[in-house]
Amino acid sequence: MALYEWRGRNNRGEAVNGQLEAMTEGGVADQLRAMGVAPVFIGVAKEASAEKKESLLARLNRKPIVTDDLLIFSRQMYTLNKAGVPILRAFAGLEASATKPAMVDMLRDVRSSLDQGRELSAALARFSELFGAFYISMIKVGEMTGRLTEVFLRLTEHMEFERDVKERIKQAVRYPIFVLVAMAIAIVVLNIFVIPVFAKVFAGFKTELPLITRGLLAFSAWMIAWWPALVVGAIGAWFGVRNFLSTVKGRYWWDSKKLKLPIVGEIILKATLARFARSFALSNQSGVPLVQGLTVVAQTVDNSFIGARIEQMRDGIERGESISRCAATTGVFTPVVLQMIQVGEETGELDSLLFEIAEMYERDTDYAIKGLSASIEPILLAVIGVLVLLLALGVFLPLWNMGQAAMGKGGG
């Protein structure tokens, strides 16, 4: 899309001008007519080429907008809306106070769109990859119901919750990954640098080496001989797996498998379901239509397998089935949760019970993370113990046998 300058006259015959983004000049003309403006002049903005040059030179050093930036933005918008600050003035103030260039550009673009008569949800939709469908849908509902301030507050709380969930999942997998990487590095160092030293010593022995020692020496020799192929293969495998997981099929496969990982999989599942329950409750409480709410919530759970199950729920609801029945067919909720959903439907308190479900899953996730170290440490210690035992036996058995043979000769 290109940036175009335009001049025209509105319905009252007044001269107006501005800038719009579109694929062609005809696209700009269509937008202007929809706004009730008769275009007089449309041309490529002079700043566009300079902006492109600047982006090529400067964007490599720019820090991208992250979740914390959007969280601060949402909190500030809640405060400014609550104080009664007009929205254009609010965005001008945020733009002036922002320190990150990418954030300044985004705020300037949104303010320009608002100045041209667009709604806030439409202005934010230009950055749909940044804000996401859930955020934009909530803003649109807030505009329609006149509860934009309340929506910004709920979005702030929701984003804080999302950040906490992601941190919990990272905390759950950080320790085992660190230990496994450390073990892999230790195995490589031992086989390339340590065992070859003992191999030279054992080469002078005239007796047959034990099976464990021969296995260690053979594996070390294989690693030394084939390390270039191993490095190339590891890099190729990394790129291959990365490309596979970037596909829809690959991501769905991995998202389904990681929920079944020992110990960690249960934590990821509970954290994901907590995100679903809270997102669904928030959208339902804010007045988002049920089917539309499930559609956008399916995109927020960050797991395509669970997202597909949520879309399955949506399809069932469209056919006229109850939420509890549709939730039961997904196979991911416990009987207690299904019973709570059913009670919520019957009593009209679905929102509050969904929040209760989210809190229940959050407590379970916290408890599981706290017990993660206690669950994983014995397994890791056992693996490390086996590796150390194999290394010790492989190195010291030949020395032991040699010493026994020498003592036998001396006694004879």
C-alpha cells in the first residue's frame, strides 16, 4: 500500500485535505466518496519516499512494539478516557510522550486515521497483526455500547493475565531445557576432548578392553570423524523443523504433541485453558456476540490444537447446541469444569463461572509449576547418574583389570 495526499470538498462545499493509504488512486477515491468527500486532487505523498529511505536505514536498529508497550498503552488510554480527555487529544499526548520510534509511528498513524473520521477500532485494525482480532473486537464493542473506558480497563487486566500465563509457561520449560542443553554440551566435550586422551593410554594395553570402554571409544571416534556432518545435519534439522512448524499443519501437530509431553504438557494445557476461559468470559461480559466471541478467542489461546476445539464449539453453538454440550465434545475439559459451565448456562451466571474456571486453572498451573522441580529433578539426576556411571566404568575398568593382572603376576 502507498500513502496518498488528497484534496476535495465535503457535502457542505468546504475544502478539505489529508492523507490516506491505498493500493491505487482509485482506492483513495472510493474511500473519500464513502466519507462524503468529492476528490479534487489525489497524488502520492512526497513524504512516502523519504519515509521508505528512513525505514531502510533506521528500522534495523528500531526496537519492535512488544506486549508490555501495548499494556502500557491500554492502561494510559483507560486513564485518559476515565478523565474525559478527548480521544484525539489523548493520542496526541501519547504520541508526544512516547520514546520508542515504532510506537510513535503507530500512534501518529492512528491519530491521523481518527482525524480523517475513522472509528478507533478501524484505525487500530490497520495494525491487526500487532493488536490482534480479540483486542480490536473488544474496542469495537466498546464503541458500540459507549463503554470504551471499561473495555480499556478489562483489556489492561486481560493483557496482564496473558503476560503472567506466558511467564508461567516459560518458567515451566526453562529448567528442563537448561539441564538438557548442559548435558548435551557435556557429552560433546567429553567425547571430543576427554575420552581421546584415555584412548591413547588404552592403546598401549595388551589386554582386551571391557565392552563399555570399547563402546565409549567407538562413540568418541565416530563423533570426532563425523563432527562436520553432525554440525551440518544439526543446522539443517533446525531449519527443517523451524520451517515445518511455521506451516499450519506443522504448528497444529506440535501444538497437539506438546500438550502430551510428560509433566510439562499438563502445565501448558491448564495455562492455555485458563487463557481461553478468561478471554471467553471477558468477551461475553463485554457484549460480544457468542459466535463472534468464540471466533476471536480461538485466535488468542496461542495453540492451534485448542483453537480448533474452540472453533468446534462455535460450530456446535451455531447449530443450536448448548455451550456445555459443545464443550464436552472437545474432550479437553474436566467433568468439574463441564458441570460449572452447565450451571452457568442454567443460572445465567456464565461469565462469573468462566472467571472462576480461569482462576481454578491458574491455581492448578501455579501449583504444578511449583512442583515441577520436584518432579523433574529425580529424573534428571537419574540420567546424569547413568552417564557418570558409564563414563566411570568405561575409564576405570581397564585400569582396574590392569592392576588386577599386575597383582596376579606379582603374586605368582
